[in-house]
Amino acid sequence: MSEPTEMPSDRKGDHLRIAAYDERTQQPGPGNGLEHLSFEALSLPELDLEQVSTACTILGKTLKAPLLVGAMTGGNALAGQLNRILAEAAERCGVGFCLGSQRPMLDLHDSSIASFAVRDVAPTTLIFGNIGAIQLRDHLSGQDLDRLARAVGADAMMVHLNPLQEAIQPEGDRDWRGIHDALAEVAASSGTPIVIKEVGMGLGAQTLRRLRTLGIAGVETAGVGGTSWARIESLRHLERTPRSIAGEVLAGYGTGTAASIQLAREAMQNRLVIGSGGLRTGLDVARGIALGADACAMAWPFLKAAHQGVDAVVTEIQGVIETLRIVMFLAGAPDLHQLARTQLVDHGLRSL
């Protein structure tokens, strides 16, 4: 894929350009942990592949597969085009769709608000809105969160935690005092289901213990091993600086996806757990479900395909779903409930 001749020069434009075209941002460090895990492949699965079901219900909506087009973008013209392409593809495939940060919508005079409008091309599927935890502390009440959700027709809101990204970002928010209390207050006063989402550093045990005390619907892991937002922000510095050096060093810092999914399932019990962070294939989705995720989110493969149009994204999504279905067939799992009970083994043949 060649880079477009014109890309926006704003912060969101930088994020899109670097994430899509700079391979240094992808899977830093040793990986997300999923690469060490596999299913026993059954040569006698005793199933009809055509009867294997990937269907699931997430927050009251039925999806054809436990898959979300992960949060990526919003806030400028190109982002709006990509959002509509991705949302239409999600609708056609019967999977969920996640908007990027709606922070620009806080400025009611900002022309970028339209970049988040996708309900007309995705009238029925599950849609998550998105806002930063910093904005909850500094600006927003539970009622404000509800208004953001209604403005884009979102079924639920993701509130993202990104302290590492903000620490490296040239214009980042570095005061993270009072965030937990703000989350608690908004979760108690909002009528919209809230999912707390990390942004590439993974949710560790201590954070999850604090989050489970809140009235939230669930969490998304976004573990180490996928797109590194620390590396992206490092690359946005126009010259080598102490902070850009820190971004390079900490590109793979945090909790890996596999470990974060397991920790999240333990902490959240029956609440929603979305596994993400470096997932690239239907096999990764199957591994995530077996580790305890209710659904999995992927972003980068669909972002790359989106530059080629809706049909290209549909093909990629369908490829993920078909791979998941065949893995389930070969694991002897006719449905996701059985897949969640299927043991994984690591490369040392130790059952998980």
C-alpha cells in the first residue's frame, strides 16, 4: 500500500499516518503473549464445519462474531472518511465498531464533529463511543457522557486510559491525579454502559483491582504487543529529545495482551472483557476467547485495508471470522461457549 500524497498535519493526522505506514510502531518488544499459545488440533473433530457458530451477544446486541473493529480515529476529514468506511464494513459483516476519541466534539464549534457520524452507514450494529479519562476529570459529568453517546448513536462509551502515551506526547496531559474518582463519579451518574479501555500498555492486576470497584460494564485490555502509542508519539517529535528517547525505550512497556486478558477475566468476573493488543488474525481471536475474553478488538489490519475501500475491509473482516470458525472446528468447539472452555497449551506443552 502506498502512502496517500496528502495527509493531514494535525495531531490526529500524524497518528493515522504513522500508525498506518511506519512499521516501527507495530508489536514492539517480545510480543503480546498470544504467540506462545496454541490449541490441540483435532484430526477427528466430530463436527460439521457449516454448523459451527461464531455468534455472540455483547451488551444486548447480537453479533455474527465476537469481533470489534477497534478504536482508531476521528477529528479530521480523512478520519471521517475512514470511520465511515470501517463502520459500513462492520455493519455488512455483523461485527462491532469503535470510534476514536471524541475529544474534538467537546468544542461545539469544531467542524470535525461530523467525522464521528457513522450511524447512517451502520444503522444496526454495536457502536462504542470514546472519550479520554482526562476529559472526565476536567470537563465531563455523567450526563455529558450520555450526550456524547447520543450524538453519535453509540450503544456504549469507552473511556480510555493512556498515561504512557500522554507522557510521551509533545502536547500530552501529564497530571493524572483524581482520575479514579472522576471515573467513579461518572460511572455512578451516567445512564450509558461504560467500558474502560487501555491504549497499548495493557491493564495490570493493580489497575484492574481498582477498576472492578466502579460501576462499569467492563474493560478492554489493549495489551503490549500491538500498535505502540509511545513509539508513535516518540516519532511525532520533530527532533531527538529526552522525551522521544523515552518513547523509544518504553515502546513495549506494560502488560502483554495474553496476561492482561487473564487478569481482566479474574477481576471482572461476569462483566464484559474485550481482548485487544496486537491481535491480527482469527486465530488470535480464538486464543483471546479461550483465555477469557468475551470479544476481541482489532484495528491495524482494518486501518490498512480501509485506504482501499469498504470491500477491502469486508474481505479482511470475513477472513478473520472464517479463520476463527475453522479454528473452532479443529478444536472441537461448536460455539463460543465451548471455545471458552477449550484448553490452550504453550509451546512447552503445558496446559493453561
